[in-house]
Amino acid sequence: NKIKGNSQTLTIFTKALLKEQKYEEALHFLRTHMGKTKILDQNRIFETLIQGFCRKENDPEKGLYVLRDFLKIGGILPSSFTFCCLIHSFSSQGKMDRVIEVLELMSSGEVNYPFDNFVCSSVIYGFVKIGKPELAVGFYENAVNSGALKANIVTYTALLSAYFRLGRIEEASKMVARMENDGLSFDVVFYSNWIYEYFTEGISEEAFRKYREMVNAKVKMDVVAYTVLIDGVSKQGNVEKAVGFLSKMIKNGVKPNLITFTAIMFGFCKRGKLKEAFAFFKMVEFFAIEVDEFTYAILIDGVCRKGDFDCAFRLL
């Protein structure tokens, strides 16, 4: 009807697009109208847009593009949480060059946000993910030595993985002793990570020792903790013990997920016990869990090893 919208109209419409999680359309709308009419509440709109691209769209590249535009607008400063979202998203994808870019923006004169434990742990995990644990340790040491960080359980959990990947298990033990001296309590995430790393290194005795420590400390186990144990013993070929952990898990009211069942199926396939593997495949259907490609791949591999190619093609 050729009625020109004002700032309030455009702002309400932009927020409606964001509420509907139509981030691409919201970005296009902002680009089209920003130069013509001032959008109200720009700070919140830009932050919602960046966080939406990171957390909902899994596209931090677009989020970074919006951030750069954000910083060009005078008088507007994104929150530290927005920077954290970008760093976490890029780290999860192993794009550490982008992480460094965001860190540089974050520490620039106009922004100058401190590095907190969420940022530090995300960066450490990112470097471990791309096979550069030495850079993870280096980043942590620089952050601590500069006085920018007092590590908490989240950062120490990430650092534990870096030390194990480097084979510096003695340093990991010293770190744990330091944590105990500082009065830090180990949570289920730290214990799960610790047990996982010992299983990965093939040191199952220590893995079980940490499990017993966790039980004695009355740390409540979650689905990840149980799955780490089940996966560890299944890969060792002790699938009966894995089933025992599964029974205990269900008895304690913790619902298994696809990774839990897939670990047990892998254990049975490794032992050539296909009947049992398919029985657990049926259990996945009973729990109404959607099966992924990896689960099918394990079963296909198992039946191929037995020479049952008809079954393999049916599964495919």
C-alpha cells in the first residue's frame, strides 16, 4: 500500500524474523534497511543474530561476518557471551585460525574482554581436536602466566585431554594434585574425561581405579560416564562387563543413548556374536532411538566378517 515503515515497524519485523529463527532473512532485511532507517535496539538484534548463526545454524562464519559489521557501528559493543559463542562454535569445527581472529577482536582496545574459563577450555579443546595438543598447553600456560586466567574445573578438564594426547601423563597427575591442593572437587565430566583418556591409552587398571574413586566420592554418574565405561570395556573385548554396566545404568534411572548401545554392538561384533549384537539393535528400537550410519556400519562390518553378504546388503 506504499506506506513507508518507520524505525519501530522495522525493528518489530526484524525481531519477529529472529524469533522464528529465520536468521538468513533477518540478515538480508537488515542489510536492505540499515542505511535507510535506523533500527532500534540494535545491540540485542545483532547479538541474537550472531548467536543464532552459531548455536542454531552451526554457521559461525556468518556470525563473524555480522560481528565485523557490528563493530563498525559506533556506540555498539557486543557482549562477551557473543564472543564466547563464536569461539566455541569455531573450536567445535576445528577452525582454529578463526578462533584466533575472534580472540584478537575480543582483546582489541575497543573491546578488551578478559579470557574466562569458558573461552580457555573451548580453545584448548579446539587445538586438541585438530591434533595440536602442544598449542593447547601453550595457550593455557600463556593465559595463566599473563595473569588473565585462574583455571577452574572446566579448563582443567580440557587440559587433561591435552596432556594425555602428548603422553605427558605424569604432568596430568601433577595437575590433579594441584587441583586437590586448591580444594577443587572433581565432577562427573572431569572423571568421565579422565577414565576415557586412560582407556584410550590402554591403561584400563587406572580407568577402573578412577571409576571406583568416582563411586566412593558419591559423584552421580550420567549417560556420558556410563557410556565411557561401556565403550572402554567393549573395545577391550569384555562385552559381558559392558552389559553389566548397562544393567546398572538402567537400574539407576539413567537412560542409555545410541552411542551406549552402539558400543555394546561393536563389542559383540568384535567377538563374532552377531545374534547378541542384533538383540541390542532391537533394544535401540524399543527405546525409540533413531539409528545413525555408524551403527549400521558396525553391523555391516560384523556380518561381512562372517561372510553373510545377503544380510549386509539388507542392512545397507
